[in-house]
Amino acid sequence: MSNAEKTLHPDEKFKAGKLSGAVTKTGAGLAAVGFVISLALGAGAGDHWKRFFYAYLTGWSFILSIAIGGLFFVMLHHLVKARWSTVVRRLAEVVASTFPIIFITGLGFVIPLVAGYGDLYYWAHHDAHNHEINHHLISKLGWWLNPSYFSVRYVLYFAIYFGMARYFVSKSRLQDETGDPELSTRLRVLSAPLMIVFAFTTVFISFDLLMSLAPKWYSTIFGVNFFGGANIAFFATLILLSLVVQRSGRLTRAITTEHYHDLGKWLFAWTFFWAYTAFSQFMLIWYANIPEETVFYQYRMFSEWQWVSIAVLVGHFAFPFVFLLSRWTKRILPSLTFFAVWQLVFHWVDLYWNVMPNLFWDKAHVTGHDGKVVELMAGPLMGNPSLHTVGFSPVDVTLWIAMIGVFLLSVGRALNGNLIPVKDPQLPSSLSFENY
Amino acid sequence: MDNHNPNEDAQREPDPSNAEDAANGDLYGVLAEFDTPGELIDAARKVRDAGFTEFDCYSPFPVHGIDDAMGIKRTVLPLLVFGGGCAGLLLGLLLQWWTNAYDWPWLISGKPFWSVPANIPIGFETTILLSVFTTFFGMWILNRLPQVWHPFFRLDRFARGTDDAFLLGIEARDGKFQAASTTELLKGAGAIAVEECYLDARPESKKLPAWVYGFIVSTGVLALVPFAIIAKARASTSTEPHYHIFGDMDFQPKVKSDATFPLFADGRGNRGELTGTIPRGGLNADDVFYRGLVRTEGVVDASWTTELPPSLEVDMKLLERGRQRYDIYCSPCHGYDGRGNGAIPRRVQAGGGAWVARNLVDPQGAVAKMPNGQLFNTISNGFNTMMGYAAQIPHLDRWAVVLYVRALQRAQNAGPQDVPADCRNEVR
């Protein structure tokens, strides 16, 4: 009952304690095993590490999107002065604290890019700047898409993310000690302008990291779609993280079915949001049917990739949508856990579907001044049907697991001190929250 | 529909012992008042535990937890809404299939008559529409709304249920109900007052007032009038002209293009240009610039100019403009390099068809030998299967294209002599 506000139960365990070490070690183990196997697979593939780097980018985008979702949720919580979510806000802050290690992991492909590796991003490839095959690319996009400016933006994006996350987390932890309600007010006032900064950062980081893989294809809603997927992944992660924390005997009374129900609602809502934006992107391109845009879907609809497309449509949207509609699938924890894991897996499939088709580059033959025919790389999405293959490789999965390890390692390091904002003025009403 | 009787107010005192009152009939139930929402919830739980089912709670605002305390089961409304949503989706798709693919096939954007991606937005809307309708009307029906009269309205206390009182009413038809013991139960549950409520015994209270019947009948008849007018119009013929609301808009004193007009000898509405006049801006006297022709004194037939019009200022800006227009209008067939290998011929050839676009830069080809004026005329008026571009490309831009085609011919057939002497070593 909302009119009987609760306080934290005196027997409640809300300190991270040994949980931090356990999560960190699990993550470090996964990451170590994953990277060793992946490096072995990458070295043996003989494709100049191309597949390795594409899989690396897919897995890394996966954990980046979770952290982005975490930061968004923390900011949204303050922006709307949310009450129910106060009990899980510290866990969301833990997820948002993972940016530094994700930044370092991302250097794994940014440093090679700056050093001249051209097989990941076509715009960084030498042949992309040949006027015979790409004169628009260099004249219109070259100033934005080049390794040095890309790396500057990479640092900038993470500086913004890290700065915002750091601010919100440190002020929240400061309130644990002082109990000053002014801190909540200050965070709420700041969250509005910072939300605008967050929106632009997220849209542009998705353009740069993922959409620029096919530099001649563009979709303005791509960033919004990425943001939707990021939130699906984050809420699935938050549900699982809450369950892990409770399984370890902590916060067993604070987080109730009511909170899981609301987290389930968020999972459902973002599932639909993601589908809405994905369809918006599809329908405009399908209707206009302009070759340079349609090729994106032609590739994914009329080749082996159609099965992945159907899997994304059914697995990431239709199936979870229909089942998460019900109140009970969100309130019965085993079923909620199932859908959280399911949506995390399909979020990765969705990223895979976005990234991997760009791996297969077409070739172009250009006659030089001396009459010799030279073979050049013409880049991804050139409409050559013989290249429309999935070409699944084990390294895709091993790197994903390694990245999950990196994420757990990072979460484990951030899991310290209080697992709940003990002196937040909204905590009592969050503890007594019920759905009606 | 409260047939309010001022004399009755005196009888409606909050005194439950007023049983010998002539207007009062059977006992309807008892109404108890509580001080706080919390007490109401506790009382509701006690009443439920005592086995009552025919009771309800009334409060100025929704009291959380009251459903649970009263033992009300979860509503089936969500299931109905799910069904309504599914029906909305199916009906939305059916509507689009029937209208666009079956009853009146209509080709839009070269898509199939029935193409599901295009139907999704409408299907989405109709899903929401029927979900919302089911939610709204389902809620009314399940709650038996609208309810315009309730026996408790006879108690003044009941009106305070929308203001500051938390009320619980138990109906006498409940099997467990006994006036005395039920009142005791409610008082024991913390009621600050318990009041009995009697039905109105007067025979007229059982009937609707006469004016309500009049209103319903007259509204029903009026609602039929438009349908009657439509039915009459469809079933009969009329010599009356249409009724025109904006007559001066429907009938304007002008002759429409290509219509007949008996006033003129030829009976046509179109008059053409008057002899000896030229439309404003239509003189185009410069034969070289507008038609690519030069006339020589004493020669009847004009010939194609081999030069560019003298009024043309040839510079890089004009050449750049020509390149841009060429890339837009000419390159799809003739190719960016002018060799006739544009996207369209290549696509047709890839599909096994034969479509040849002329090679504009072949030094032995017709275009290289064509005078500038003829090239200009070809761009303007077309040639063979090529349509004319006079409507799309203005005169000056057409000359810019001529200039660019000449530049292409030069560039595509360049030899070592075209390279400046000081750079020749760099070219191999």
C-alpha cells in the first residue's frame, strides 16, 4: 500500500562485499578464455583479421549499447523524478560505470584503424579514395570519415559518456553519506540539458561506429533504432543483474515482484520502440526503392541473410512482444528471466545483422593510363549477389563471449559499497511501490 | 432523471429510524461512513471475510488496494483488449486487401497490389483503434455504466462520497444481510455512522417521466430524416437542378481549354496566338542561341552553327554547370564518361535486352562531327528513341551541356600532347 511507506528492512544486506570479486573474476575468466580462442581463430583465418575485427566490433557494440542504456535510465530517472525505480537505480549506475573499460576495449580496433588498418571500415581503405570508383565518397564524406578525425570523435564521445556517468554516479554515492536532498534536485535540473547532449552523442556514435561500415548507405533513423536496441539490452541486463544480486542474498526484500513487473514493462516498451523504428527505416527505403538505399535491404532480404532477417523480426520482436503483453509473464520471475536472456541474445543477433553483411566487399576493375586493368576494392553493399552470404564463423561467438566477460569484469569493479541509494529521499516510496 | 420532490427533503433525514415514513418502501441496504481510506480498506476486508458479496465502496478518489480488500477478482478486460487489437489488425489488413487488391486494383509505386509492408502503418492504427474502443466500451459495459440512478442517491450522505467521505454500502439482497447484525458489524469495523436506505415506495418513482419518452422518440425520428432524404433521392428522379451552395464558383463566366464555344465561327473555345503578336518573354529572336541556327544573306535554309553563340560567356563556371546537368540528365544513358555505358543500358544488357546509347566521345562517331547547333537541337528536341529535354533544361544550360560534351570528347581522346610539357615525365 502506497500510504504505508517503508524503510529499508533492518536485516537487509545492501553492501556489495564479496559479490564484486565474484563477478569480476567470472568476467575476467570469460574474457581471457574468449580472447585467447578468438585470437587463435583470427590468426588462423588468413583474411588479414577482417572477420576478427568485424566480430570484435559486433561484440563490443553489444556491451557499449548496454552501458548507453544504463546511462539513459539513470538520467531519465532523475529527469522525471521517478520514484519506483530508486531501488534499482544504483544497479543501473553500476552498468553506467562501465564506460572506461569499454573505451579501453574499443581501442582494440581504433588503434589499428589509426595505424592504417583498412579492412574494417571501407572509408579507411586505400581504394576508397580512388576517383574512378568513388568520387563522391571522398569529396563529400572524406572530411568526416577519416581515421584521425574518427579517433578524435571516439575520444570525445567517451569523454561525454564517462563525464556524465561519473557525475551522476558520484553525486548519488555522495548522497549515501550526506543524505542531502539538494543533490537529487541538482541532478534533476542537470539531467534535462544533459539528455539533449546524450541524444546527439548516441546518434552520432552509432552513425560513426556502425552505419559508416557502409559509407554510401545512410538512414537518419539508424541512431534512434540503435538507441532502442540499447535500451532493450540494458533492461534485460538490469533484470538479470537484480536477480544475481538477490540470489547472492542481497536486497532480497527491497526489490520485489512489483519492481520486476515494471522492469518487464520497460523491456516490453523498448521491444516495441525498437520494432517501430526498425520498421520506419525499412518502410521508407522499401517504398522509395532508391538503389543506393534499397541495396541494404536487398542484401538482407534476398539471400542467405533472409533467414537472419526473419530471426530478428520474429525473435527480437514478434515472439517477445506477444508474450510480454501479459501481466503474468512479467511478474513470474522465471518467465521474465527467460525473456531477458532471450532479448539479450537477439540484441546481439540484431547487431550482427547490421554489421556483418558489410564484411563482404565487392571488387572493381579499373583501367589505368597505361591500359593495365587494376583490381580495386569497391566496398560493401555494391549489389553483387555472389557476395550475399552469411559466412558464420566461430570467432563471431567467441568474441561476443569475451566482450560479455569484459562487461562483467567492468560491472564487478563498479559493484562496491551500497547496492541501493540508502539515503535517497524517494527510497521509502520506491520500497513500498505496488502496481495496481 | 431524479424526479425531485421538495417535500421529500424533509423526509430524508439521516435518521435510520424513520421507518414509518409513507414514501419509504423496502429496505435497499445500509451505508456506513469511515474516516480514512485505511479504515475503509480494513472494513472492506472485514465485510468480505464475513461472507458478504453484494457490497461496494465509494470514495472521492481511487483507493489503492481496495480491490484486493473487497475480494474483487482481476478484470478480464485485458483479454478482451487483446482480442480487440487482433481483430483491428485483421480488419485493417482486410480493408486494404479488399479496397486496393480486390475491389479496385490500384498500382502504387510499382508495388504489388497487395503489399503487406505498405499495410503495416494502417494495420497498426486499426489495431490501436479497436484496442482503445474495446478498452473504453469494455470498461463501461463491465462496470454496467452509464448508471444514472442509484438507490443510495436518496441519502444526503452519499453525495459526500465524491467529496470527503469514505463509504461502504451493503445491499439487503445479500444472503448474509440482516439489518441489525450488519449494522453492528459495520460499527464494529470502525464506522462513524451507519444509515439504512429505503427504496422509494411511490408508484411514480418506478416510471420514467413522460418527457424522457418524448425526447427518445423525437430524437429517433429526427435521426432517420437524413436517411429518408437519401432513400428518396436514390429511388426517384428529379427535374430540379442540383442545389449549388457556391453557385458563382461552380459556374464561372469563362471558357475552359479545349471546350466548344459557339460564338466563334470555328466553334472552338481555344483561340491560339493572335497574328503579329508574341507572348511576353517569347520572342527568342537570337536564332543561334535559341535554335542553334545561322542564317546567311541570300540563302533560304538556315544551317547549324559550328560555333557557340557569341552571347555565351565560356568559363569554368559554365563548364561546371554543364558537367552537373550532364551528370543528372545524360549520364543515366550515355554514362559519366560519355561512352554510352550508363546505368540503364548496362542494366538492360544484364537482363539480356538490347539497348544501345550512343557513344558521344567516339572520335569517328556522328556526335564528334556534329555541328554545335545540331548537338544543341538534339538535346532540345531529341533523336530516335531519345526524348527532347527542352522542357527540363533551359537554353543556357543546354549550351553548357554542349560545351561539356565537347570537353568530354577532348578528355576521353587525350594524348600525350595534351599534357603540359613540364608534367609529361610524371605520366607513363
